[in-house]
Amino acid sequence: MTALRTFRPNPGPLAAAALALALGFASAEFGAKALVLVIAAPMVVLLMMHPRWSFWLLIASIPVTVDFGSGLTVTRLVIPLVVASVLCNAVLRRSPWPNPLGSPAALTGTLFMATIAASVVMASVLNGASVDAIRVNKELTGYVTRMILFLLTLSMVRDDRDVRAATMALVIAGVVEALVVVAQVHFRLVLPGDWRSAAVNNVEGTSGDFRAEGTTPHPIYLAGYLQMVLPFALLLGVRAGLAGRLLALGAVGLLLYAWTCAVSRSSLLGLVAMGAAALCIWSRPGRGLVVAGVIGFVLALAAHGWSMPKLAQTIEELRHIGSDLRADQLTSTAGSLQFRMESSVGGWNLFMEHPLTGMGLGQTYHHYQSFLPGWAQSPFHPQDIHNAFIGVAADAGVFAFAALIALWVLALRGVRAAWHDPVLGPYARTLLVVLVGQFVFISLNPMVRDVWFTVPLGAALGQIMKARSGKHP
């Protein structure tokens, strides 16, 4: 007897066809925004099913600043999705709650954010009707995004597998960012946003070199981000098999190429600091080279009357730094260091004028140039103080500054706690190298989002070690 087979339709093709029709209708009727929202719908379902994916998506969005128009940005799309996914899964007990008071690092970060919020009030009190509300809103939105990244990193990184997964997500996102840079350089890709340097310089109609910014707001931010990713890519390659090492080698080469397309000398100083830290950690002869280099630098500085601008000018004359690499878009070596030093001193003087409260979030640009030192000679100064630590102090006062320093101390304590662990030790040592480079980088630039992933990652290493020893639940 021939068995009768019941016909069961496969819902896959039907769903795909329905999705295609929905995408076509949305793009035709409502434009790019509706298209983005329709694409985001399946992502919402996936994030609700897999809470870890939301954290990885947040890591991947660290360098992304793309404006779709009318204030609709990647960050404003990703952050609500991630927060909703984490909270829903926490209610269902499928992921931990992001407790803002659950650890010393979380408590310190919460106190930092509270001082930032208080500085918004102080901006109105000290500046009255002249308060720059646009900058206040911009800065506050940035800090909210950073704090979400900070708290989720602390709550979602709970064991060895989480550390490895977060590192892998970071490296994959870095490789994708490098591919975007390749598309910009070789295919003249210009991302949405008229404020981007690629759009301002009309690079799509040119054939010469330009400083790529990737998906970040500025080439300097791109260089700082790639600087952070490089050591982790090397770490994954060292710990992988032959095929993994070959892939990691290709990834490192791609990341280095993308970094050279950004041409950031402040990031170059960060890379030099990272190289020195790596030599001190992994090479006994390398420590001697680092000591010799420090001595040579001190002697050269002394020969120039302890003047960093004069030393930078000599280096520029000897090596012609900036004359061959896109010199038309780079400040001279001496000028770059000069305005950064002046900016830091002016910001510090402004902080000393209002040490308890600062001038209020986002208001320092309108005041700190009046506090520049007498030896200041730079013909221009950017909007932001080019020292993240002093910028926080001038904006929000001594309590915010102290909380920021405390966060770095907690990160370093976590690195030290995991230093000799057979599994976490390599990650801790690599993270220390990254933190050294980032410390140098943000001492020469405004606050960046990148450190709000690495600093809590260091603190999370300490939490993992405490949990292993039974001293932490």
C-alpha cells in the first residue's frame, strides 16, 4: 500500500517573500527611515532570544556614528534595542541585571554619572541665559551612551567565556571598520552625514589621498579605536591554531593599513607607549631599551630647555613629519603639540577657578581660552579641551575628576588580580597594554567612547577573580 504523504508547506520561502515585499513597500512609500526600521524588526526578535548578542552588538557599535537624518543615528537605534533586550531577558532570568550599585566599579561609575548630571544644572546656574543648550544635550547624550556601555560590560562579562566572546566581538567589529576604510580610500565611499570630513572635502570626486574617518566622527577617533583593537587581534592570533593565526595575521595587517589611512600622531604616541609597555611585560632586554629611550628623551628635552614645542619643532625639521603624509590636512608636529598643551593648561586654570562644580557640562569652550597661559601662541583652538581628564574636571568639577581617576584605578586593580591566572592572564596583560595606550591618547584628545569598554573590562576581570575566590557573589 502506498502511504499518503501529508503536504506541509515550508514557511521559510513565504516568510522571505513577505519580508522582501515589506522592505520594498517601506522603501518606496516611506523612504530610508522606514527601510531601516523594517530591517531592524528581525534584529529585535534575535536580540530578545539571545541577550548576549545585544551586548556584542553594543560592542560592535562603539566606533559607529552614522546619521540617517532628522536625528536618527545608529546609536539611537542600537541603544534602545540593547537596553530593551537586556531588561526583558533579566526579567525572564536569562541574563543578569545591570546593577548600578552592584560592585565598587559600578558604584563609582554611577557616582561619576551623577556628578555629570549635576554639572548640567550647574551649567544653567553659572551661565544663566547664555548656556549653550545644544552642547549640553550633545555631551549628556554621549555620557549616557558611555555609561550604558560601562554598566553592561560590568554585568555581562562574568566568566572566561564572556571575556573571550567580548574580545572576539571587538576584533570582528574592528576588521569590519577597517574594510569600511578600504572602501573609503579605494572606492570613495562617503557615509551619511554632511559634517564628515570626507563629505566636506568632496572626496567622492577626487583621486588624491585623504584622512579616512571610517564610521567615526573624525580620523583621530578612528586611529584611537584601531589602536585599541590591534593588541586584542594579536592576542587572539597567538592563542589560535595555524588557521586562526593566519586569519589574525591578515586582520592585523588590515587594521594597520586602516590606521595609516587615519594618520593620527596622538595615536602614534599611544602606539609607542603600548610598544614600550609590551616590551616591559614580555621582554627582559626590551626593558633596557625602554629605559634607554626614556633617558634619551629626557636628555633631548633638557637640551631644548625643557620645552616640548621646541623639541617637537626639531623633530619636524629633522624627519619632516607631516610633510609627506597628507600634510595639507595635518597640523605641524610642533603646532599640534602646542595647542594641546595650551588647551590642557587653559582647562586646568579654568578648573581651578571653579574646582567644586566646574563650569557646567559642555560650557568650557566658551571660557577656557580666556585662561590660556601667557606663553600660548597657537592661532587656533578646537571646541573641546584636548585632554579628557582635564576636560571632565573643567566641566564637572573635582568630584567627577576623582571618580574618573578611581575608575581607572579599579580597572588596573582588576588587571593585577587576573595577572597570573592561566586563562585570564593573557587577556589582563593585553588589556594593560591597551590601557596604557588609551591613557596617552585621551591625555591628548577629548573623551572617547572606547575607554568605557576597556575600563569596565578591567574591573570585570577583578570581579571574576573575586567570584572564584568566594569573596564575591
